[in-house]
Amino acid sequence: MSKIGRRPIKLEDVKVQVNGQEVQYAGKNSSGVHVVPNELSITLENGELGVTPLVMNRVSKCLWGLHRALLANKIQGAAKLFERQVQIIGLGFKAIPKGSTIEFSLGFSHKINFPLPAGVTLEVDKVGQLLTFKSADKELLGQTCGQLRFLRPVEPYKGTGIRVTTDVVIRKTGKTKAG
């Protein structure tokens, strides 16, 4: 049994309609349709959405928790934006927002222009080293932060680079004088 799939999805301020295998949702931040596979059924009772498998087999068990989590993320994003903070650590490293792109100075000989995807908003602090991304789509938000991290990965000796604030960086010790 899926522990995630059994939990009901709470509908805060999101309007949901179930039409067969389609779940239509609309909130203050986003709206859309999520199509559930034929192995699963959707029930709407008492302001909660439930996902249950029609037949208990290997395929339906795999899809059960996955689609419940995807649906819960979409409904939660429609009610409240997801937020992720990215830190830029290093001397002279900074980000400057310019319209729908971000210009990064990351210690290379050139500046890097990063296009911000539609649906993702950005707030930058005064120094330009703490970026706060907000989006209704959790997957798009994570993908954007991952692409940023790839521009300048965290260096294990000094700890400089781009990191999401929830990341744990394992620092290495430098050379020691033997003797």
C-alpha cells in the first residue's frame, strides 16, 4: 500500500471539478487540468480529494503515489506560490535582473545571461547574492534552480559558487604542512 497515496488532498481555496479521469483546478495563482491514468479513480468528498487504485497490481501501486503527489503539488501551487532561495557565494559574484533575463557575474571572463522561464518570478536582494524564486509550478521552480546551480557548482574547498539554501555542502580540508 502506498503511504503517500492514502492521504487525502486538502482543497484550501482551490475550486476542483472531477470529470472522469480529468481533474480541473482553479486557484488565485494558477489553473489547469491534470489527467489521471485509467488505473486510478478520483473522489471528491468533504472538501478533500482522494486518489484510489481500481485494481491492486504493480502498475497501479506505482502510479498511485506519483499522481497523488503531482496533483497535490498542482493544487497547493494554485493556492500558494512555492518559494526557493538561491545563494551566490564568492567575491564579486552577483546577479542583476534585466527584464526577463538575469545577468550573472560569476568570476568568468564574460557575463552569463540566463533567461527566466514564464511562470517564475524573481526577487534579488541589494547585494545581488540572495535570489528568491517564486512559482506556482513546483517542478519548473526546481528545474530552474538546478540549471542555475549548474552555472557555477559549489567548490568544495572554499565553498564558493551557487547553491540552494537547503543544500548541504560537504567541505574538504586543504593541504596541511607535514612535519
